[in-house]
Amino acid sequence: MPRGLPRCENRPVEEQTLTDGTVWLDRPIADDIDAVAEACQDPAIAEWVTIPWPYGRADAEDFIGTTVADGWAAHSPIWAVRTAERGRLVGTVSLGTRPRDETAAEIGFWLHPEYRRKGIISRAVALTCDFGFDPAGMGLIRIHWRAFVGNHASAAVARKHGFRYEGLARLGSDHRGTRRDHWVAARLNTDPPGPAGGWPVEV
């Protein structure tokens, strides 16, 4: 950064509940610790999401007390996914920004295994993208997605919601000390929300 320019820190995001009447997104709270700890026993989440493994209650406490709190304070909100207003947490979805850049964010999500293949995470991603691009929400220009190669379920959600495939990052991510390839896709605020073409058949 050139000298003499003011340093722009990411501002907090105003907390609000997002809903379409079927799913509800709000900030995870201490009462959600047990639900997070239970869901993260699923080996599939450990395979595709960068979480501690084995995953214990202390990890869930740190997630709620530190990761969630720091995220909301730094313009990187993390929402609990619920199937009823103030219901049990069944997953999370997030938009992570980088310091001094409030125009782009990375979307991330996971869901309890009992609630998969019911359209829940798809609805959550739609709500999150709408809020992310809304000038009254986060006012983003770009939302990008990445997933370890082989995570076809996550790729299907991204493709469905207008994310355009941008390529393969060879050994692009660290997963608990191991380098892994990941896929990359993105959606701009000018891109339509419907299914995106141009994805490789193997993804």
C-alpha cells in the first residue's frame, strides 16, 4: 500500500436474520455448541472442510466464541442454518472477506448429514448470495467458491446458483498439513443467479 493513504479496515456486518420461510440464517450462539460438535463428528465434513479432527466440544466452543465472533466483527459473517425460526442448528454458511477489501468474499458451507439432499443448503446459499450482493447487505462485487477436488456435492450447489467455473488450483489448499488440489468458481454481482454453464463434466 502506498504511504500516506488511510488504512481501511473491514467494518462489522449488521446482524440480521435471513429467511425464505423454509430456512432461517442467523448468528450461531452458545446454545448451538452441542449441535456443532455433534454435526462435526461426520467424517464427510472432516474430509471436505478444514476443521480440527478429531472434533470435540472444545473445538465447537472455540468456533462459536472466537471464529464466529471474529468473523462478524471483521465483515466476514457466519450464519447458522436452521429449518425453523430459532430452531436447532443444522449447518453453517459464511462469507469470508480479506482485510481491507470489502468487495469480494469466499462462500463456505456445511450441513448435518441428516439434512442433506433436501434443498436446505441450496436455499441457504441463495439467501447468502442475495445478502452478499445487496448494496444494503454487504455490497459485494464478487463471491468466490472453492472446494477440494472430488467434492461434487458442493460443486453442484455452486453451479446451480450461477457460479462460473474458473479452474483447478494444483495443491492450492492446505488441509490439516496436507496440500490438496481445489476447484475454483465465482459469481459476480452482474451474473444471473440461475445455473451456470461451462463446467467440466468431471466436476
